[in-house]
Amino acid sequence: MRALILLLCSFVIVSCTTTQQSKSVQIEEIVETVQIEDTKKWTDDQKNYWVTLYFTRMSHDPGVRHKYPPENLYNLCKCIVGVMSHDYDYETFITDFNKQPIDPLNAQIVYDVSFKCSMEEVRLMQEKYKMNLENSI
């Protein structure tokens, strides 16, 4: 008797799971094109303003003035503003990096960018002003 009940249950289970759908389902793809305005772009005036501001601030430091000639200091400031304008949109830059006192995390970001740009500028200065030991005194 148990065998007959198990056989009937297994037959019902198998027949229920092997039914196929007779309806075909059609899938329509809807593709929408969304244009996103690039808000990360800085205008040339904004970049030039911040390069000039950084150049002015850094040129007042005697240690920086001693280490970099003016054209190299200007290139350093262009590098810093270039990296910051690439990484941050203008509004975020103004709200996060243009306040006193600056948040320590943001100050570390500016320091890291300045250090990397400084290392690159020093490398370029060494290539440009490479002295030949035979021609030196």
C-alpha cells in the first residue's frame, strides 16, 4: 500500500514539474539616452585665478622662493591646480578647500598633491639645469 502511494506521489510530482509553457514571451528592450552635463570642468578663468593665488601665496615663503625659480614655481602651481581641477568639481573645491581653518583630511590631500607635483618639478629642473662636471669649476 505504501509503495502504491509513493508511486502515485512521485508520478504526480514528475508530471507537474515537466509541463511546458505554450505561450511565448516577447521581451522588448527600451534604451533611453541620457545626457549628463559635465560639472567637473573648470573654466580657464577659474584655473588661472587659483594658479595665480597659489603662486602668490607660495612666492611669499622665503624657503620656497629659495628652492624654486619663478617659472618653476609657476609650473608647480599649475600642476597642483590641474590635479585638483581633475579630481574635484569647482563647487566641491571651493566648499572643501577654500576655508580657514581647512579640514585636516583636506589639508593632507593638498599636501600630497603638492608633494607629488614638487617631486616632478624638481626632476624637470634637474634635467634642465644638469651640469656637466667637466665644465664646472
